[in-house]
Amino acid sequence: MTDIRQRLGLDAGAPPLVALHGIDKVFPGVIANKNVSLEVFPGEIHALLGENGAGKSTLMNVLTGIYQPEAGEIHVGGYARVFTAPQDAIAAGIGMVHQHFKLVKAFTVAENVHLGWADTPARIHRSVLEQRTADLSHKLGLAVDPGATVDDLSTGEQQRVEILRVLSRDAKVLILDEPTAVLTPAEAQELFVALRAFVARGNAVIFISHKLDEVLEIADRITILRQGRKVATEWAEACTERSLAQKMVGREIVLSDMRTRTEGVAGPGAPVLTLDGVTLKGRLTDVSLQLRAGEILGVAGVAGNGQRELCQVLTGLATPDKGRVLLDGDDIAPLGPRKVAALGVGHIPEDRLGSGLAPALSVTDNTVLREYRQPPVSRGPWYMPRAARALAEKIAAIAEVMVPDFAMPVRNLSGGNQQRLVARREMRIASRVLVAAYPSRGLDVGAINTMMRYFTELRDQGVAVVLVSEELEELLNLSDRIAVMFHGQIMGVVEGEQADIDEIGLMMGGQRGPQAEVAA
Amino acid sequence: MRLKLQRLHSAPPWKAFAARVLSVLLALAVTALMMAMAGIDPIDLAAQVLSATFGSSFGLEDLGLLFSPLLFTGLAVAVGLRIGAWNIGAEGQFNIGALCAAGIALFVPGPDWALLPAMIAAGALGGALWILVPTLARAYADVSELITTLLLNFVALLLVYYVATGPWLDPSGRALATTARLPVRLPEVWGIVHWGLPIALGLAVVLAVIFSVTRWGYEVRMAGSNAGSARYAGMPVRRHLIAVMLLSGALAGLGGVMEVAGTVGRLQGGISNNYGYLGIMVAVLARAAPLGVIASAFLMAVILNGGIVMQTQGLTTNTVLAMTGLILLFAAIGDELAHYRLRRLEGRN
Ligand SMILES: Nc1ncnc2c1ncn2[C@@H]1O[C@H](COP(=O)(O)OP(=O)(O)OP(=O)(O)O)[C@@H](O)[C@H]1O
Ligand SMILES: [Mg+2]
């Protein structure tokens, strides 16, 4: 392995910053990690890849002392260490930013940075904390506003606070679990700049992601897990997206052509859902859109430009202040989310842990969320636990999610598996419309492919699909038409086939394009 | 080889249960130790408490009379917790329930068979009304119910004192600080144990059924666990919150009805006897499960009954309060410890 040290410009005998040797981690009914070994050297960005549920988050939770391995050792700077809590790991210079953020939303940035930190002064004063935070932010090159309340920050800003929190504790190894899943491409680039600066100071980053292009761009070396076992560790330049995907799943992934319809299926048909001049208190302005049966309408735009509100209006979660929302000609604006869902509108929400799932409740309770009101789960006023369980098993099977125990809290599932469950649950009820907000977030390549194929099947059955995404490639691949949002308005709608990335990019920045035709 | 503590993500149920039992035993042991240090033979005292409680039908009947109000207030608090609301005001709702029932019994003429249901209804309604303002404040303005329900306790307590010693004071002049005996009483089922106990037990079972196998129970569970996902599914979160909190108040109020119409027989100041606060402990020990409330309320009743015996031994009631406090403390510690397991590490280092 001298090769690695040479390439990173290290001494021949330099120990890795951290090393895992033969780690086993078992949960009831699941082997999450089996004999995994991993070495991370100073100056390297090491990517960790694998399918949903492959054991990436678990391995990192072992490294940071959240879980204890059944077997194996952790070495830091060449010495064996045992971490019984995350505090031990951070004291040894290993810090992690989790897949789901762990900030206190009601606190300010400065308060969050100082929470549970031995260096926090005993007598805290707002201005002192904010000054310290500002200094840290400057020193570490991560711009934050110390006085801002976390709840008011964008996802990218929240993540910067999380990273600042970890780095301020003198972390030498920074672990990022799917950091870019929730970032805009621009925010991701900013993050990469900060990461490169961090490793240039002799530190290391472990980077988990499902976005292969991004991994190839940022990583020095890449380790791939499959079903809890390590498959390979490779230099990034020796890999291609194809070879990585192949190693992750153990077989070739065939990316299907999504836009062509199956033989005999007609193109977009009659209008199903129409937005007519919808305005929502400063978040949406005069939005008019028409969705036709059997079409996929892509919604492009930088996150935070009204996509969330658009989804809320489409699914009855928000009532517009002005304008109408017509489903098959009837105004559904006043109906509320339950009745709208009952009319056949499914919704894969943006934040699965905030609204799509109740993390502390069982897998069963969460999986039947859309069908608990109807037989067999409900009979009159009764809720049938056994029928619910059976339905949950059925949905989990179609979603290809392995659930060892349906009574366990749904938060114990891997991030991608939670997303798969939500997606399948919603597809089941979407007989007219499916509103999917960033549905591929957290999914592995294979699962994204499967989900997209399923969207096309829904489309071919005559369902209207609204696909909100930041991945232009995904949108171009799938959409019949693409609407571009900016500042709560639709800047224009382009045909998918003739769509031009540059044109869409300009519209995302606020230029008007071809307008949507609105039927009266 | 050496031993190491390991923290589990969620505590397995049997461990959580074992931790509960152990915490109770530990609290008893600490109390025993303190008594021994104060020169009282704890074993002798325990024997006296047990024989006084379980050794005679009188003891058992007394136990039953303590058991019933604790069930009502324990259920009241537990129900609130189901949707994430802390009803600290069971004490006040209990008082108001008693007040309403006494008012009907004293001032409304009519046959017993009509008055009793009216008293029960009035007491439940009174309890619900007493939590109405905190409920609406929580539901519409997100004001924490913790403080509001607590504050109303003092109002209710003083109101009952005032009424019982003022306008409703026994006109015959025989009683100094209570109303006259109520002309209507809750019938007894066994010895001096009245219908309050079987009604409370029945309610615990009914509530357990409601929360586990009704659609409403499912929705409450969802709304209590994550209001965001309940709203997303179109559940009427606010309506459920209001309904559950009013139900909680009504249950506590019912406890007051049974106390005034069954156990005490007249309205007097301090009729709630801290049952409302003890109910918080009962509910927490039961992890807000209605059937668990039966077990923890029973335990609390035994301890309270023991306290009465201890008083005859020259110990103050504070000893009992300290003991309940210890149990809660140990239960909290036990809850945390149930997350850990001891593991042997093989090999060196
Ligand atoms: N606390 C837990 N209890 C039980 N099972 C768990 C727990 N945490 C993880 N698992 C299981 O371990 C396996 C690995 O999960 P992990 O979260 O490590 O996957 P992952 O590689 O991070 O996947 P993803 O890409 O979807 O985030 C999964 O099958 C998961 O259900
Ligand atoms: Mg993960």
C-alpha cells in the first residue's frame, strides 16, 4: 500500500488517519456490515458507495461510536480505539454530519455550534457566542450568519452549520452522509471547494453519495459496499460511472430509454389537472399549468422557488388565495389533502421525515398511512392491526425493501429504503395524478432507474405525473414537457424533446421563455 | 477479556419492563435503608404495611378506595400523553368534577336513578370545561398546556374551598368546613368499595381498545408522533388534539365525581388529595398505556395505603411522597439504562 502514501505525498510509514479492520455489525434479522476494512489517509477524500441498505450509514455510525461493532477494531493514527459514544469519536478527531440533520431548529447558529461542547464558556452570552462563531466561521472558511435562527436557513446553510459544528471541535476526519442529496448544484460546488481546502490541511473526508458523477469528481479513492460487505477500493480515475454501478449491484444496470412509450399507448390525452391563476401569499404568483392524462410534466428550478408550495397546492395541502385548482373540471382547492388523495392524487413529499413519515412509529403504521381508512385495514370505525401488517408486507415487497421487523420504528430503515416505501405507498393511490418532489433523493442508481420506469408505467396507464427535480438530466430523460419555476412563477414551459439545457438554465435564472397555454 | 457497556438505539420492551420493576424495588430498598438509619425496623414496618393492606378485607377495601381515583387521574394524564399533551391539571379537573357532581346532588331534586347519571355527566363536562381554555390555547396559539393546566389547579382548589366553606356550607351547622351529606350516593359493590373502581377499570380497558384497534386511535397515534405527517395525510390534527385533551379533562373530572359521590359523600376543600399530581406519576410509570395504568395505579395505591399505616408509626406523609419521588427518579434512570447492554470484549486492548 506504499503506493497510496506516495500518491498522497506521505511518508512511507505514515499511519492512516483512521482505519477499520474486519468490522461486523448485526441488527436483529439484518447483517448490516460483515468483515469491512477501510483505511483513510491524510489529504484524501474517500467516497463510500453502495446500494440502499448496503450498510454505509451503519459503518460510519460504528466509526463514530453510535453503534458498537460485534467484531473488528477501529484504529486512529495507528492506535486501536474503542468509542462508546459520539463524544469519544469527536474527541479523537472524527466528526460526522448525518443523513438527517441533527440541529435544534429553534436555536441560533451560534447556539447550535456551541451546544454540548466542552469549549463553550461557562457563562454564555449571546454576543460572546456569536463572536466565537464568527471567528470559527472565518478561520474554517465556512460562511454562516451566527445570529440567524436555524429554522430560517436554507438546507445548504443548515448543512454548513452542521459542518462548522463538527470542524470547530478540531475534527481531522469529517464524515458526510449523503451531503449533496439536499443541495442545489451550486451549493454542492461550494461544499466541494470547502472540502478540498479542508483535506489540503492534512485532514480527510469520508463522503457518502449516490451521485456517481459527483463521486468521480470529488473523491480520490472509492470504496464500494454490497450487502454489508466490502467489494473493492479503487482510485477514482480508474473508475467510470458504469463500472461503479456494476460493482454496487453486482450486475450490469441497463438504463432504459424513458421517453418512448410502449407500443400502442397514446400520447398525452385530455387535461386532468389544471391550475388557473393560482396565487399563494407571496410564494406563488399567478401560476397556470395544465396537466394531461398520460404525460410526465417536469418542474425545473432552483429549490426554494415555489416548488414546495406548488406541490402543496396540487395535493390540497395548501389552499390558494386566488385562482382555481381543477381536477377533471371540479375545483379541489377547498377539499383538503385527504379528499384530494382519495380522488387519486398521490404525493411523494420533499421531506420524508418531516411529513412523509412519522419516524418513531412502526413500519406498519407508516406504510398504511394512505389506505388505513378503507378495507381491509379499516372496517367501519375499527383499525385491523393484522390487515395493516399484511398490507405493509405487501407494499414493502413491491418496494423491494427488506424489513426484518414491521413493528420497529421506521427510522431504523436505511434512508433510501424509507424513500422507497413512501414512493410505493403513494404510487398505489395515484390513479389520476402523482406529484413527486425530488423522488430520487437518497436512492441508489438501480432504485432510481426502477422508480423512473415505474413513473413511465403510470404515465402509460394514463396517470398525469408531476416530477419536481433539480437534476436536469433526470427531467430531460423523462418529461414530455418541462415547466421552469423562478420566484414562485412559471417562467415558461418547454417541450421535453426539444428542450435545450441552456434555455432552461436561463429560465431558472429568471428569464421568460415560451408561455404555458392555459385552457379556460 | 473485559466488559464494556453498549448503548442500544431503542430499548427492547422486556428490558424496559424489567427496568420499571427494578426501579420500584430499588426505591423501596432505599426507603428501607433510610428508615433503618432513622431507627425503624423496615422489615417489621413492611410486614405491618402488607398485613394491614392485604391481611384483612378492611385493608383491601381501603386499597380499593385509593386505587379508583388514581386510575381516573392516571388515565387522564396517559390519554393526554397519547397526543403529546401534558395535562398537569388533573388535580384541578378532579376538583371541578367533584364540585359539579355535588352541586347537582345538593340542589337538583329528583330520583336517584336520574340524578346519578346527571352527576356523572356534569362532572365529566366540568372536567372537560376546566381544560377547555388550555386546550384552545394550545390548539390555536401553540401555548404550552403545561403551565396553563397547572395554574388552573390552584383556581379550582380555592374555588372548592370557598364553596364548601361559604355558600354551600352545611346549613345544619354540624359540619364546619364541608357541605351537607349528599342525598345521593354511588352504590357500593364490595364492602365500602363503590362503583367507581369497576367503572375505572372498565374505562382503562375501553381506552386500551380504542387506542389500539380503532381508526381514531391510529390517527391520534400518528398526530401525537408527528403532526407533520398527520397533516400530510389529511388527518384533522387540531380536532384530535382538542378531543383528546377534553377527554383527558373529562376523565379527571369523573374521578372527582366518584370521590365525592362514592368515597367522601360531601364536598370539602382538598378533596383531590393530590390524586391529580400522583396521576402524572402513574401515567409516566405506565408509559401512557391504559392497561399499564392499572398496574401502576395499583402500585401507587399500595404505597399510599402504606403511608397511612406509617403515620400510625409516627412517620409523616412526606415519607410517602419522598418514596413516590424516588420511584419516579429510579424509573427515569432505569429507562435510560434499559438502552444499555453489557458485552464481553474478546481479545487484547
Ligand atoms: N437501528 C437499526 N435497527 C435495525 N436495523 C437497522 C438499524 N439501522 C440500520 N438497520 C438496517 O441495516 C441495514 C443497513 O442500513 P444503512 O442505514 O447502513 O444503509 P445505507 O447503506 O446507509 O443505505 P441508504 O443508502 O439507503 O442510506 C438496513 O437493512 C437497515 O434496515
Ligand atoms: Mg444511509
